[in-house]
Amino acid sequence: EAGVVQSPRYKIIEKKQPVAFWCNPISGHNTLYWYRQNLGQGPELLIRYENEEAVDDSQLPKDRFSAERLKGVDSTLKIQPAELGDSAVYLCASSLIWNEQFFGPGTRLTVL
Amino acid sequence: GIQVEQSPPDLILQEGANSTLRCNFSDSVNNLQWFHQNPWGQLINLFYIPSGTKQNGRLSATTVATERYSLLYISSSQTTDSGVYFCAVGETSGSRLTFGEGTQLTVNP
């Protein structure tokens, strides 16, 4: 069974540029999560989807971050415009509701 | 929100040694997971253990939910065990995972 797939694995951009990350969850998992991991820290949730509905986006900086999960499968997380402080690893995870979460390999973002 | 504390923050072992990592949490949980983050950043699931005891090879884990702590045991450590070990919990009221700060394990040959 394939795991959580993310792309790209690495991204380097200039500040003020837009950037987008893509995630394909494990087949059949209805819950999808985006986490951000800063250097030396544990991941922190940005947004959680149940099917296509965002049910927890309290930690998402809505002035510059947006996310979508069309048709309740793949998801895209976007930052526009990026700031220096957005440099981090962006992790996607999926699960059956109320169950064990599985993480993708992450996208390492560097903002110059 | 719920607080998660892991100890020790750093641990250096010789190959073959045993170790115990601890995770304390401040509220009731419906999900507790242990992860190993390898040098490439991948979070590898070790245990899904909101309560009870599980074993997988040289690793085992115990969660005592009523006392709000979990322990991860690593026996006969190998150099490939090196990396950061995270404990993460999901509160009863929702399913986001709150992570601890991690334990950085280094196993020397």
C-alpha cells in the first residue's frame, strides 16, 4: 500500500513569491492534515480536513496561507506571499477519522 | 491546550545499551503515537498506543492513561536507531496531534 505522497520535496524561493505544496493521502483515508515543523521542534497543525471540509484551521495564518481539498482526496497548501519566517518543513498526514496518523516525507521550504 | 513534555531531551548511548524515553501529558487523550524521525526528516510510525503495552522487536511502549504518561523502551540499541523520537497526543475533544519537543538519540558504534 502506498504511503502519503508529497511534492515537491524541496523548494527554494525568494521572499514575496508564491509557493504551493501538494499532498496525496493514503487511499481511503478521509482525514487529511497539514503540519509545519520548524527546526528543532515538533510539528504543529495548520489545518485538518474531514473529507473536503476544513474542520480545524485555527492555526492557519489566513492572511497569506490557503488550502483546499477538492473532491476529498488530494490537497494543496499555498503561501502567498512567502516571508522569511515561513522557512520550515511542511508535512502532510492522513488517517481514518479518530485513528492513527501517517505522515508523508515533507516539503522543505527555504525562503531567501 | 494540552501540554506534552518529553525527557530526556538528549541521550547518547553505546551500541547495545538499553534506554527509556518518557512522555508526560497534561490532559486526557484519545490518541498517543510514538514516532522516529530519521535523518532525512521522515516521521516513521513506531506505536499507536493510547493505553496499554505493545512490543515490536527491540522496541516496546507502555501508556498509563490514568497517570498521563507513556514510556518508550529501546533495547540493544543500534546505530540506525539514532534520530529524534517524538511523542504526540490527540485530545479527547479533537484529533489534531500535539507533539512534544522530542528526544534526540545518538547511538555510537
